[in-house]
Amino acid sequence: MPATTTATTNHQIRLAARPVGLPKPTDWQATAEAVREPADGGVLVQVLALSLDPAMRGWMNEGRSYIRPVALGEVMRAGGVGRVVASGSAAFAVGDVVAGNFGVQEYWAADAAQLPKSGLYKIDLRLGSATQWLNVLGMPGMTAYFGLLDVGQPQPGNTVVVSGAAGAVGQTVGQLAKIKGCRVVGIAGGPAKCEWVVRELGFDACIDYKLAAPQGAASNAAPAGATRWDAVREGLKQHCPNGVDVYFDNVGVPILDAVLARINRKARIVICGAVAHYNATDGIPGPKNYMSLLVNRARMEGMVVFDYAERFPQAVAELAGYLKDGRIKSREDVVPGGIAAFPAALLKLFAGENFGKLVLRVADE
């Protein structure tokens, strides 16, 4: 079983306590253990980069969900990309670049029995860079693809609104909706993000929920004295004069309420996430305008990307084609610092500080 690493220590971040509100330093425990060579038929992977996602906050909570919670004392769950450095498996060779659920650690190993159930798979760097495999070709891209196309079911000429438009999922949702012939309006925080969404990604407009000033074609300032939520409502009125056919929700209320007030008959609302509320200590609030679903005979449906795992190759093939011909762009916000930087880097998600898909660099490629 040849190995290309002489490392003997695997540094890890484990969940030490269940956070109340924002995760704090004492919720994490830094540990180190010997790098273990896999048994016959297994593999050892050096982790290169990890995906930092809003969903991680939910995985820290105890209780029933679509996936079991991370146990106290367990290495924090995280998807990533890495390189095989030792292998006794015919399916993986030393040097293969792979993706999988590695956790927040520097090395990941699986024996012959664990490997088939681990979800480890090889990635093709000819289709996209390692960080793009954590973005448009990875879980965010799969979420955008199936959430928009299967649940949102956009039709040419529809108006599609997406919140978190400059984030990992939102950027792909909007670009894909444009490819499918829709008018696309984003909602994002800050003028730089809104300008990028419109000028670089090709959205028709973007509403800045932070500065209370819609950005885009023929944009008008919000009324004097307006709150940022008033500005979101004004921006929707301005940029969606014919109503909203599909809304892809990544943030929750009150933006969800503002969009529900503008939906058309038979509109489709895709509930992907509610990042604005993941650290709330008093629960996640529901929409006040839900009766708009009844009035407009509309549908609001949640989606979990793991339900589409068998169809991921279909989505990767289509999205990789768009990356190659330039119809989709992929922006990643890569944080250096290795495993030790994880606790602070994760908080960037909940402060809206990341610009694009948030990635933690663990080791050089």
C-alpha cells in the first residue's frame, strides 16, 4: 500500500458542546491523533479543502432532522476534496483527487468495509477546479439544479427571484434560470455583491437588502425613511412588475413574506434554507403571508439535496458544460489557515461576510 505522505499527526476539530445562538470557541475542541494507515482494501485521503455551509449549524443541534446530528465529541461533519495518499483499493489510486464527507480534519481514512458506504468519489479536474467541485459542481450546485428545475419548475418567460443571490446556491440558481429563459431578480447584501450579481452573473436586477437601495436596470432609491424591509418590498414592486412565478428561498422571513405578497397564480416557492434564523434561540419564525399560497393556488415545498443523489451525474454533466462555455461562473471565497481557522471562518456565513462559496483551505493542492 504505497503512501506519498510522511505525516504522522491528524489535526481535527470536534463538537464539544451544542451551541446556543452563534457557535463560540468553547463549542469546539481541537484534537490530534496519529494518522492511521487503512487496512487492506481501504484508502487514506489528505484533505485539501472543506466546504463551509449554513446547513452545518443545523447539524450541531440535537433533535430530529433530515440527517442525524453531529454527536458531542465527534469530528465536525464537512464535505471536502482531497487527494488519495495511500490505497489498497482497486477503485482508487494514489494521486486520485476525490470528494467526500471527510469532516473537519487533515486526513480521512476508510477500510474496505466502510469504503462502499462512504460516498467517496473521484473528481475530474478537467471539468472544474477543486474549489469549483465544492461549489457549482458540488453540493451547492446540486442543490441549485434540482431545487430550481425539479421543485421550482421554471418556464421560459417566468420571473424568478432568489435570495442569497451572491452565495453558493443562489449564484447558480440565478444563472441557471437565465439559461432556461427566465427573468431573474436577486436579493443580496451590499452594493458590491449586487453589482457582481447583475454585471458578472447576468441577473436582470438585484435588490440590496442591507442598504435599502435596489440595484439593477432603472433602479430607484427607496422612499425616505424606509427600513431595509420596506426597500425589499419596493424593489420587488419595481423589478417584478408582473409578479413572481418562482421564488428560491435561502434566508427565511421577512424576505419570504415580502415575496409571498408578490406571487402569481400557481407560483412555486422553493424552501432551501433559512440562514437568517439558524442561530436563533427562540425558534425559526414562519411566514405571515402564507395565505397568499391559498389565494394564488401556489405551492411552497422544501427540498433536501440528498434526495437526488442518484441523479448527481446528470447535473454535473450539464453544469460542467455551462462552466466550459462560460454561461455559468463560479466564485469561491477561500479562507486560508487550515483546520485551526475553521471556528472563525464558519462565522463568516452568518455575518454575510463571505462573497461566493465559502471554502476552507486545509492543504495546498
